Amino acid sequence: MMFDNITFYKSVFSLKEIPGKSLPQLILCGRSNVGKSSFINSLFTRKNLAKTSSTPGKTRSINFYNVDDLFFIVDLPGFGYAKISIEEREKWGKLASKYISTSDQIKHAFHIVDIRHDPTSLDLTLNEWLNHAGIQFTVILNKADKLKQSELNKAINSVQKFFPGNIPGSSLFIYSAVKGTGKKEVRKKIAGLFY
Ligand code: GTP
Ligand code: MG
């Protein structure tokens, strides 16, 4: 069955530890605290597989999870968290940008944003890295449970201006890691990529 078998594979802190030619990779990227780690737990219905925290900056390493021995889902540390040191932020930026620009194993990226806020300049930088590396990406508008139905469409329209090439239902999805909104659609998207 699909998505039945997800296991933690490893945490890496430097480029040379990144698994080479083994399985294709789906990376989760975005600002700190948007819910990247929660996304993994909700998608696979595993409460504490990926460590989450209400304090931004929880994930500090690049974490690889093996899914069905078919692909890795990769939880990246969030960027833009002001309270970590400048050195650490730069270190993260370098590791993430080098990984994104040099890995030939990244098949697709999920760029996760908080649906309540417009993307920031850091999101646009990330977007440039992905485009430059030629990595196809899907935008996940997480925390949809925080908005009323009447506010959702407005928020989608607003965020979509930043990602004009992304089409709702195919490369842009509303999601809630808390309520499970969008889970079915996103799983279908992943199935189309890897199964
Ligand atoms: P970093 O590891 O710092 O980059 O953060 P992250 O993007 O992995 O975020 P994480 O999954 O740790 O979630 C951050 C906070 O947002 C936690 O308190 C989560 O419970 C909360 N959260 C995540 N997804 C949702 C969601 O869909 N709805 C709501 N209401 N809260 C969410
Ligand atoms: Mg995290």
C-alpha cells in the first residue's frame, strides 16, 4: 500500500552526509514555524515522527525519511527565524542553498507557507533557488484551519500572486496539518510523482 511504511533514515548537518544516488527526494522547505514537520506527521498520520514545536527554529538539521523504499521525504530547517544567531542563520542558508543547487536527487519541492501571511523576501529567495536549480515545486498553504471559509479565497488569491505559475488543485493546495484538510489531494499529488 502507498505511504504505509515511513521510517526515519537520518539527520545530516553537512552536504557530504546527504544520501547520494539511492532514492529520489521530495523536499519540504519554507520559513520557520510554517508547519513543515507537522506536515509530515499529518500526511502519514504519525503523531511524533517529526519533531515539532511552537517555538520557531525547532528543526536544525536536514532530516531524511524513507517512504515505502521509494523516495525520501526531506524535512529542512526553516529559515528566517530571527532569534537564532546570524552565524547559524548563514550556516543554514549555505547548507540549504548548496543542497538545493547541487543535489541531482531532488525530484520535487513542497514550498510551505502560512496561509495567513503573504510570502516574504526569504520565500522569494527560496523560490529563486528552486527555479535556478530547475526543481519543480508545489505550494502548500498550511494552517487553513486558522481562517474562516470566507477568508480562505482572499488569502489564496493574495498568495497566488507570488506564485503565478502554480495552479490550485495541481501545484498549489490548501492544507491543515491540524484538521487534515487537503491531505487526500496532496497524497494524490505525491502518488503521481513517485508511484
Ligand atoms: P521549524 O522546524 O522551526 O522550521 O518549524 P516547522 O515549519 O517545522 O513548524 P512545526 O511543524 O514545528 O510547527 C510550528 C507550529 O505550528 C507548531 O506549534 C504546530 O503545532 C503549529 N502548526 C503546524 N501546522 C499547523 C496547522 O495546520 N494548523 C495550526 N493551527 N497549527 C499548525
Ligand atoms: Mg520543523
